[in-house]
Amino acid sequence: MTLNRNPVVDSFLESLDHPLKPVIERLRLAVLDADDAITERIKWKAPRFCFESVDRVTFNLRPLHHVQLIFHRGAKTIEDDFDFDPSKWSGLLEIIGQDRGQVIFPSAEAAAARQEEFVALVREWVRA
């Protein structure tokens, strides 16, 4: 069990009704296990990963046919020195705005095949 796991997120996910819930749970635990500095919480009815108390990656649970995660730079400030090269993650991360991107897994198989790369992306994004 990861020490950075939040019991509020555990409870939220227990009651979640989503066809890809096992994928969501697996990705969540993989990220938390990979980096103790990443924490989590629920905001706006979705689990999100934080770094130094700033929201950085959020599950979008509304689409039921895929798993979508929004990568953002934080709601309070957008730093000019955001040191991140999105081209390194081409094919996994799609940049959808000046301050955000998204990853979409259309199936459990796609998520499993790219889980290790996804976790590395999250670690790099939150620390950029």
C-alpha cells in the first residue's frame, strides 16, 4: 500500500460507477507507487494528482468509453519557466492549450501497454 494514498479518494473510487473503473484504479496506484512526492485528492468530483499541493493531473470521468486525464500547470499560477518538452511524449500526450494537455486511453489494453510510459510522463510533468 502506498503511503501517499488518500482515503477520501479510496472512498470516492469505491462508489464510482464507470465501465473502465479497473483501469482508473490501476493507473492511480501506479502513479502513487512511482513517486512518493505525488499526492492526490478529489476536486470537482474527480481524482487528481498533486505535487507540492498544486493540482497537476486530473481524471476526467465524464467520458464512459475511454479514460481521459487532463495535464495542467495549476490553477493559481502559470509560470513562464515551465520546463517541459511535449515532443518527447508525442503519441501519448496531446497538447490542447497553452497550459494543458491530455492523455486518452481508449481501452484497458491500451492503458496497460503504455502504463509505464504514462507514469514516467506524470512524474516529469508534475516536476516541470
